[in-house]
Amino acid sequence: MSQFWLLFLLPVGVAFAAAMDLFTMTIPNRISVIMAMGFVPAAWYAGLDIWGVLDHLAAGLIVLAIGFGLFARGVFGGGDAKLLAAISLWVGLENLLSYMFWVALVGGILAVVFMIGRQFPLPRPLLGEAWAHRLHNPAGGIPYGVALAVAALLVYPQTVWFHALAN
């Protein structure tokens, strides 16, 4: 039961990143760094062997390279690329395809919701909120960190972290 804290590291990190992206359209570097650094003690407490750690490191590094490529082409924000890599570090190669599927699906749904929502006037209670105006602006971006976080939470129960706690 002393390993129970493992279950909260990723969900708290992604929830905070999603909230920051939603309200500021920025994902601070410190969130991704803390999540990546938290992987080290989590791997030790979960009892991952060297191959398990390398599996997770490979997932994070592959996605970091792809994310920076997308950032360089202007497709993705830098914070999104770093958060995607930090989450991939946690899900590992075993769950990476499932995670990417959910990222794409939730991201697509999020984009459609924003496209439709931006066709309507901003609700009166939100008229004085700068973040709401930023999200409602058709020229503005979409807080993709929300999709990254939701996808992470959908895949998380299939990861090694839950299996480690079951033993």
C-alpha cells in the first residue's frame, strides 16, 4: 500500500497541464519536467527492471523527436510536444499506440467542439473573462493539452503502474 501514491503522479500532472492549457494556452515546461523526473522514483517503486525502464524511455524519446518535428513544422505547440513526450514516458511502448489513438480521437472531437462552439456568441457569464475570449476566437488555437490529458487518463489503467499495485 506504500506504493499507492504512484497512481496519482500522472493524473495530477496531466490535469494541471490541461487546466493551464485551457486557461492560458500555455503548458509550462516545469509540468513536463516534473512528470519526467517523477518517472524515476515511480519506476523504482513499481519494481521495473532495466528493460522496463528502457521501454518507457524509448517511448518518451521517440515521441519527443516526433513532437519536436511537429513543432518545427508549426503543427504542434512546444508545450504540447513536451507534455506528449512526458506522458509517453509513463505509458511506455506497450501502450503507446493505444495512447496515440486516444490522442487523435479526443483531439478531433475537441477540434469539432471548438469549431461548433465558436459559431455561437460567448455566453454572458464569460464575457468578462479573457481566457474565454481567447478560446472563443476563431483565429485562436485549440488547447490540445486537454486532449493529451484525457487520452492519458483513458490509457493509464492499462499501464504497468496499475499492474504493479495489483501485486
